[in-house]
Amino acid sequence: MAKLLNVIRAAGAQTTVRILLALAAGLTVGAALAEHPSIDRIIAVADPIGGLWLDALRMTIVPLVFSLLVVGVSAAAGTAAAGGTAARALGLFGVLLLTSALFSALAVSGVLAAWPAPQAAVAGLREAAGNSTQKVPDFPTMGAWLRAFIPTNPIEAAAETNMAPLVVFALLFGLALTRIRAELRSGLTNVFQAVMDTMLVLVQWVLLVAPIGVFALALIVGAKAGFGAAGALGHYILILSGVCISVGLLSYLIALAAGVPLLAFARAAAPAQAVAFSTQSSIASLPAMIAGTRQLGASEASIGVVLPLAVSLFRITSPAANLGVAIYCAHVFGVPLNAALLTAGIGVATVISLASVGLPGQITFFTTTGPICLIMGVPLELLPILLAVETIPDIFRTVGNVTADIAVTCLAKGVEGRAR
């Protein structure tokens, strides 16, 4: 698994550059040819190309998310059973990730209500995506809504891409897996690990041709929305980056709760933040995080147990950013999000963020935002365009995650001390 991810990451930077260039080229060509008499024929060719690429990504979502959840939940449950410090850290991670998602649901919805995307650009993006709409499910009663989370037929839920019951089933399956005999558990875990690795290879193949798919989709957007589409993308970048920065600032409140002075925390976190900003990698920032937590007086037990767990499992910006993407897509497509849909999105965003750790950003973007969109009835057609500009928000995602890892390691020291 580690070797596979290293190979994927090695190609990640080049793929990102190619996708950005494809986005820019597609928007430019589409806008330039908008008044050309052959534009309808050009769009007729580009539309199936972009659609085929998007469908290729869609086909990986269910098996990848299910295997990720089963393997991730099984591993997390095993880690929690191995020691009290780890169990308390995992509980702390869960609370903070849920808080992150809740903050995003309120903040992004509020910002979009006060500062909506440019209407001309939104109309163009929507038209370019084929005016996609998905029926928003009705929730007549709270009881009916709660019952919908338990799949009477998990296979049918998977076939219909019904993510809410599928996620619940995967969670329960992963937890039940930890209760069977070790030799059986190991064999079944290896099967799902193999499924996950296979899906990662398949996604990587799809991403290799991402520039073609993104160019085709961007050409349609450029032809129908013109250069105004760039305004909508800039609006999206500002909102998503702002959410990541805001969640990252919550780390300073965590530090205060741990009894760490703000100035001391800022000084200790700065080197790790600099590495995170320049590399967009939490793993690359780990040596600086270790030095920072030691500078703040964290115990070696916390540094040896909590910090590695945090780097592996705890990405505080992920629920906020991923849910923010889904809410923005809903805004573009005019999908109303009631309290029940937002609650479902918050739950899935929290769980998926734990299951997708260690995956490269391009793969993570689809495996985390796709299920959230599906559970809230939001079309996926805009995700390939947003992927092309994900590099900028991803910088602030990583900086926020690294800062929170340091803060939560210091907080775990206090929790551990009180537990004793």
C-alpha cells in the first residue's frame, strides 16, 4: 500500500500541472469559439468525452469508499483496543472532526447566502454541466429519515449509489470484523485492502487522462459561460480557502484549551506550517511537528503515540473543506439543502475523512466529496472542474491539518494527565 501511494504521489505534481493547463486551455478555446458557427458540433464532440471521463471516476466511488471504510474502521478499532492513550486520542479526533464539519455547514451556507456566486457564471456552469439536477429526497418524518440509514439490502444500496445506508453498513461491517477470529479477520481485511489498492490503481489510470476530460468539460464551460466562469472559480477558491483557514485557526483555541500560550504555540508551529505550505504534505512536515511539540513541552508518550495517530488519521480541515465543496456545488445547481440533508452530509464528511487518510489529494478529492454530494442529492458534474483548482485550497488544508496535529498532541497530554 505504501509503495503504491508513493508511486501515485510521485506523479501527482505533474498531473496537477497538466490539469491546470487543460482547464485554462479549455476555458480559453471555448470562450474564443463561443460565436463560431461550428461551436455546436464542437460541443457535441466534447460532451461525450468529458462525460465518459466523469463516469469512469464515478464507477470507482462505491467499491473504493466501502473498502476504505472497512479497512480504516477495522484498523482504528484495533488501535483503540491497543491502549488507553490511543483510544482517548481517537475519541478526541472524532469530536473535533465533527465540529469541523458542523462549522462548515453553517459557515459556507451563510457566506453563500450573503455573497452568492456571480449569476452569469453560475448559469454558464450549470448549462455546461447539462443543467444536471437530482431529485432531493423527501423526509416526511424524522422516523422515516432515521430508518433510511439502515439498508434492508446493502447490494441494492450500492447499485443505486445510496451512500447513507452504504456508509452505515460499511461502518458496522468494519466494527464486526474486529470481533471475529484473528486468522479470519486478517484474511478478510487483506481482501478489502486488495480491493482498495486495485481501485486506487484504477483511479490513477483515470487521472492519467484527466487533462483530456477536464479540457473537454472546460471547453463546454468556456463556450457557454465565457471567461465569466473564471469569476465563479475564483469565488469558489476564496470561499473554500477561507473555510480551511478558519478551521485551521481553531487549532489555536485547542492550544489554549491545552494551556499553551498563543504566542508560544505560534512560534512552535511556524516551522511545520512553512513545510506544509511549501510541500502540501503532512508527512513531510512530521519532523518539524515533532520538534514543535517538544518545544511546547508535550510528553514523549504523546509525541510517540498521539502525533503519529494524528498525522495518519486526523485531518481537521477535511470534513469542513469536503462538505464545503458539496454545498458549493449545490449552490451552483440550485439544489436546496434542508437540515436533514446537511445533517447527513455532516455525518458522511466526518466518517469519510477518517477513512481516506493517506491518499493523494487528487484521489481524496473524489473519494471524499463524491459520497457527500450523492447523499445530499447534489450532481457530480462540477467536481472535475473544481479538481483543477484544488491546488490552492489544498495548501490551506495542509497547513491547517499540521497546525491541528500539533495542538491536539498538546491537548492529549492534558487529557492523559487528567485520566491518570
